[in-house]
Amino acid sequence: MVKKEFNTDLIVNERVIELNNFVQNYIGAVVYGIVYALGAEPGEVELVISKTKNLEIKVNDRNIEIRKPFVYHIVESTVRGLLSPLKDVFFLDELTIKTKKIDS
């Protein structure tokens, strides 16, 4: 059994997608890696991709600004690719990932 290290919620088009421990850890670790690469110290992370907001990343309710188009595109395509094998995940309107590392 995979030890749960991240609490990760995935919401697609206002619908919560149930995730097992492996997928919660995998998505959480990737999102934390993205935040680290952007120069922030992760805490509670919320990543949103939508038609209206484009890409938005918040750490502890503070926006992380993404200035370069290349960075925007690599983060968005990474997240879309990461989630593409999951059943019932379609990017019609909005995708939200909320994750937080569990204290051990």
C-alpha cells in the first residue's frame, strides 16, 4: 500500500474526481515540483486551468505570477498530460487541483 503523503483534490468542471493514494501523491508531488521550480516554497497549493482565468497558481492564498509565455505553456501542458490518462477527466471549462503535504 502506498503511504499517503499529500492530500490532493481534483475538481473538473465543478465535479470532484475521486483519487486513490498513489494518484494523490503523484499529482501532489508534481504540483509541488512546479511550485519549487517557480521559486516559491509550497504550502497549500491551488492550481487552476480554465477558459476564463487561463492558468492560476496560488500558494497559501498568494498568487504566483507567471511572466513568460514559455513557462505558462510548459506548466499547462505538464498538468494536462499528467491528468490525461485519468478516467472522467475532460478539460471543457475548468480544472482545479488543490494539494497540501501531510505532516509526518
